[in-house]
Amino acid sequence: MRDLDGALPAGDGVAVFNRVYLAVTEAVVRRIEDGGFADPVGAGELDLCFARRYFTAVDAAAAGRRPPACWRPLFQLRRHPGVRPLQFALAGINAHIGHDLALAVVDACRALECEPPDLEGDFDRIGVVLTGLEERIRESLMPGPDLLDIADPLTHIAGSWSLEMARDAAWAAARMLWGARRLPEVAEEFAERLDASVGLVCRCLLTPLN
């Protein structure tokens, strides 16, 4: 993430999200090191599986391959002058939480040979870190009150998305995918539809405003 941060132009939409994600990752690592997780090994594995999904999408886009549907709007619109930084941040967070987190829970359960409820406590603790950072992100990326009013479309876009609801949906999706793991066709279809639906939300979040 630090390498990407140094390589990408500051205004690039992927760079905007990458800075957000770097801050999240650093906060989670500090919490693990400070003993803030009941199962540091489980939390670390979940964090690793989660990050791997993002890097897979970045690598696919860089190589000219199609990334997951949830990430395509961000890569397609990353340089659009009518999309504001907060929109890039929220779209990236939505793709990563709404789609990648659910699959990361399943990945971590397989790696650790455990069940999703075994990770639920640390899943929630990571959520607390994310919630605190989301507030800071909105404050830092929203224009000042002299540039923004209640009629500004950015106000409506920013208010239409909820991190808490995205996390709840990700946990429900993870449980569904885990429960369907012995029915691979069902699990694959569910994952594809999840990817597409999260991508649709991302495209709406990235609606150009001027």
C-alpha cells in the first residue's frame, strides 16, 4: 500500500482509496500489537485475506485484466474530473467491505480451520476501527461549509451510504457463503451476484457531479 501511495498521482481515485485503506490497516495492526483483539492470529489472518483481495483487483487492472465487478467502476472512473475525492473513498470502501470482506471471512475460516462465529468478535472489533476512521475520512474529504450546502449532490451521495449496513451485509453474506461451501455452484452464483450488486452501488456512488 505504501508503494502504491508513492507511485500513484495524488488525485487518482485508486490513490484516494489506497490512502484510506493504508490508514485502516495501520490502525488495525496497532490494535493487534496492543492486544486489542481476543485472537491476534485470527485477526491477523482475516486482515491478510482482506488485503489480498484488494491487491488482486489492483494487479488485475494493472495487467489489463478485468478486476471483480465491484472494483470496475473505481478503476474506470479513477481519473474522471467530475468525481470528488470522497466519492472515490466511499466507492472503494464499499467494494472492499461489501464484497471482499465477506469472501475474506471465508478465506480466513478455511486457512484457520474454524467457523465464522469464531471470528465474529474480532470482525466486530475491526468494524469499530473502521467506523472511527470513516468519520475522519468524511471530515477530511468533505468540502468546507462555505463550499457545501444541503442541496449539494455530494451531501446526498455521502448520506446515502452506511458503513454499518455494509458491514452487517458482509457478515450475512459470509455466513451464507460458508453455509453453501458444500454446494459450489450455489456458492459461486451467490458470490457473482454479490459482486455485481456491490459494483452497482459503487457506480452510483461515483456519479459525476459536474
